[in-house]
Amino acid sequence: MGFERVGGEDRGEITLYALSTCVWCHKTKKLLQDLGAEFRYVYVDLLEGADRDKTLEEVKRHNPNITFPTTVIDGEKSIIGFKEREMKEALGL
Amino acid sequence: MTDSEPSQEEVENLHEQLDREAEEMGYHLNPDLDFTRSLIRGLLVNERRYGYHSCPCRLASGDRDDDLDIICPCDYRDQDLNEYGACYCALYVSEEVLAGERDLLAVPERRPSPEVRARATKALSAPSGEAFSTLPYPVWRCKVCGYLCAKDEPPGVCPICKANMERFERFT
Ligand code: SF4
């Protein structure tokens, strides 16, 4: 459903909800790549219809304000915005 | 959605225009060229997609009325510049950040959540029963920069920040 997978080391199940136009989302994606973690990401602004609604519901569960980027780790920990230090800590780096 | 990629030339032109307008009005664009151009590309993509410069770092609904507060410059820019030294996207930065006297930090979202916005719209459209004021003219407020004017209608374009008439609200 619009998710792209980026290969890397297993640091938990990492999902990045992002916008294709947002620089902070791109920075977060690059950070995850630089940290060498495996993750999947989706550009929510490119989704339409039911896919978009369903994905927004997912984001809302972790971040009621529905802002981007939202990174979810192992379905429980969420990092809202571009937070380098928090991300490293969450990935045990 | 048919989004042809904005060309480098379009990005540079809009950058030049926004930079000129910002400096004229006492604002500053982020001096990081790649960063700023990437945001400006986002503004152009959104213009193609929705018909207006919706904020690149926020999810637009595609409904202009709904997105009015996040058409760049958004209603939240000035407060974020004061408090964090940058707007939410960091397209605009404060003088201190520009001069390197203040670091750029992540700016938390100030825009109310979708639920709160929906409630506010409902409250606005509900008849309040009382007359707005006894002043001889209604007062209009530009939601982008705070400019006030007392006349029958707001101006077509804000004389201070150049925001469109639709960004004005009845103040009293
Ligand atoms: S002023 Fe900044 S935060 Fe507001 S819409 Fe423009 S780029 Fe986005």
C-alpha cells in the first residue's frame, strides 16, 4: 500500500510516514539510511482514497495531531519530527 | 494527480521572488540554499497539485478553505519565528538565526489538530446572536501579519504582507 522498503540492518520494525514535499521528512529518511537501519516509508501526500484514509488512521494512532515526519518503531515508540538524537537512542545507537 | 516536476529555472525564479519580497517586508529566507530550494520545489509541486502554495511540510486536504491557514506564508509563521527563530518548515528564519546567533531547533506544530479546527469552524458558522460591535465600521484583521483596518470590506491584498483578501477575518 504505497510502502517502499529500504534495506539495512535489523533495528526493529521501522515505519516512516512522510510527505514527498517536506524537507524534514527527507532529512529523516536520509538519517535512517545513514544509520544503516532497514525501514519502510510511505509518502502520504501521494496516496488517494481508501489507502490514504487507512494510512492516516495509522499515523493518528501514534501521533494524534497527524504531522510529518512520524517514525514508528516496533509499533509502539513514535518519533515526531526530525530528531536525530532521539532516533539514535530509539535504535540503540 | 499529474505532477510534472518543477524545473530548476522555476525554482530559482520563485526563490528570487520570495527572497525579494521577504527582505522588503523585514523577513528572511533560510540561507541554506539546498534546503530552501527543496522547500520551494515543494511549494511549486503543491501549486500544481492543489492550485495554491500549500505548506510543503504539512498535509494539505486539497480543499482551499480548509487549507487557507497553511497557504504559505501560513498563519503561524510570525509566532514560530518569535518563539523558535524559524517557521515550521524553516523556510523563513529570524534575524538571530540568520546571523548565526541562534541555533535552528525542530519547530513543533502550532496548527490546531483536525478535530479542534473542525470545532472552531462550526463555532464560527453558528449564529452568535449578538451584533459584532457598535463601531461605525467593521474592523478586519490579516491573519498572516496582524494588520488591522476599519472599512466595509478588507483590502484585496494586505498592504503589509501582501496576503490575499481571503486571509482576513472580522475582528470587531
Ligand atoms: S511560512 Fe513556513 S511553515 Fe508556514 S507555510 Fe510557509 S514554509 Fe510552511
